[in-house]
Amino acid sequence: MGEERFCDIALIIGKQDKNLLSLDVYTHHYLLPFTPRLRTIDFVVSSLVYASVNPLLVLTPEDTDILHDYLVKGWPDSEIYVFDKQKVEMEFLPFLETLHADHSLKTIGIFYGHFPNWFFPPVKRNLPSYAVLQYETPKEQVPVGVILPFRAFEDGIRATSQANMYDFLESLIANLSQEKRMQRVSLKGYFRPHYTLEEYYQIHMDLLDDYYFLDHLNSLVPVRPFTVPNVVSRTYRSSHVINSIVGENVHIYGRVENSVIFSNVIIDKKAVIKNSVILPGNHIGSEAHIEHAIIDEFSMENTVPNIGAKSRIGSLSAVRSNERFPQLSSGLTLIGKDIILPEKSIIGGNCYIESFVPQNVLKRYHVLRDGESLLHDEEA
């Protein structure tokens, strides 16, 4: 593995994308769930760790503690630092100088971490001094990282005013990719950006066909090799599961068709999930019917359903697009984080419930017609 080290240190940056609505509430959607048990940042970090790149620096606008705790638990043997806007302006340059003294750094790699970006086998050591790392797609060549001398990186930081340092770091890949001195290096691996809700949904639907392919790739470059062992998921006599992917510690008593079910989900008897993505922690009540929907994460205790019994969510024949959010126009319905829907709620197609809307508000507005939304400003 030491022979495959292609840079001495890596900086992981990302972009906020409002088209994803509730899904990217935290940390530049670095922690956006992807596949049944991973997060988007797991892919690029796994690639770098496998290539013996250490330390790793991560830049995020906020929520540094959440992201740092997640990364340290996943990769306890790696040296990982997380900076937000304030820490970058006040601490980043002195930190780099100390890091350089401790590690004798010669090169730095800057990578995107806000979508699945998984390269293998690792880029070899004999890279040009200035290089753009990119994937070749059928339509274009997409830059996902750059390599440059550490001294040149430091000089660029010093030439940047503190007030603009965060923006400078966030735009490094895009800006350097335009420079003619940067040589292009093609990566082999897995690259699936998701910039819209529809793309995020469709990627997971595509996984139903290519999941075994991804499992084979994971045998080449394991993603998050230091995580705890999988917890067994169970189906029961009353369950029926067709063409679906299920994460760990899932209990299915109902019916699941053509869907992706993340970890720690419970689906009660006679509940029906079709063509949907159910993110971690949700408990779907008995006789609930969910179709063509994304249910965002539920982080609270879930021994009782947070999606009430006999609720109806989503529709394949929505009659209108969302009134406020044009990204909801294909019939897809999105329920935000930590939502507790009362029993017999009816939510149509192209609907959106914002994250963290209180339970008492949801009891008052438990029926949404096609294209309607429920936001915090409706609480009054």
C-alpha cells in the first residue's frame, strides 16, 4: 500500500446544493446517506485511506463536531481534522505550518467529497507536479480532484485574504482545472454525482440493478473497513420483499417492492413500500402505504412508529407540481428529517414536509394535496 501513496496530505471539500432540500441539512451533504449503510463522504475517504494518504483535512461550512465524530469513529487509525468557515479564517494557515513541520509535506491533493467519488486502483506515485484527477463520462471529463506541490498551496493561501479564504479553498478544484499547466490524469472507479432530488432517487433505483457490481468493486477497495460488523436484518412470516436492497438491523413485517431500505428501519405488518427510498431510523406503522417517496432520516428512539398507521404517502399520478419547489415535479414526495406523522395522514405526490416540523403542527396539517408543502412558517 505504501507504494501507491500519491500525495502526502489530502483536503476534502464540498458544495452545498439546495436542490436536495432536507437531505443536505448537515455538513455540505457529506453525510447524505447513500446505498443501504454508507454516506457520500465514505467513498473518497476510503479511497484515500486505502492509498495511505494521511492526514486528511475536511472543509465544511458548519457542524464540524458532527462530521468529525463520524469520521473518527469510521477511521480510528487515521489523522483527520475538520474545519468550518470560522476555523479556516482564524486557524488554518498556522495549522498548516505546524503540520508541515511535523510531516515534511511535499504534495497535497484536493478532492470533492459531496458525492460518491470512489477511485481504484489508487493513482500511482509518479503523478505530474500539477495534475487534475478526473473521470471520463460519455459526455465530458469531470474533474474530481487536483494534486499540487504543498508549497504552492501554502503560497496561494498566504496570497488570499482571510475573509475570502473559505471561498478560495472551496473553489480550488474548479479554478485549478482551468489552468493549462495542470496535466489530466484519468481515474478508474465509481463516480455518481447527485445534484437534484430526482437524481438522488434515480441513483438508488439504479442500484437495484447494479448492486452486485458495486459489491465486487468494494472487494477491490473496501469502503469504511473499520466499521463495526453488520447487524443482521430480518424478514418475518408476514413479510414479502421483492427486488429491494436492505441495510443492517432492518425488521420487515410488511411488503417491500422495488425499494431501498436503509439501516435501523422497522416496517410493521400490512405496511406497503413501493418504489421508495426509506432512510435510516424510520418506523413505518401498520397498513401505511408509501409509493414513489423519499423518507428522510429519523434520529430519535423508534420503538413506536414515526410514520403513523394507515398513512398514505406519495402518488404515481400527481396532478400538479410542487407550488414552491420546482425540483418536485416528477411525482416524487419528500418527507424531511425527524418527522412524526399522525395516523391516517394523507400526503400526495410532489409534496414536501420540511425537516423538524413539530408533531403538533403535523396533527393540524396531516392532509396535503398534490404539490403542497408544509414548512416551519406554517406553524403559526
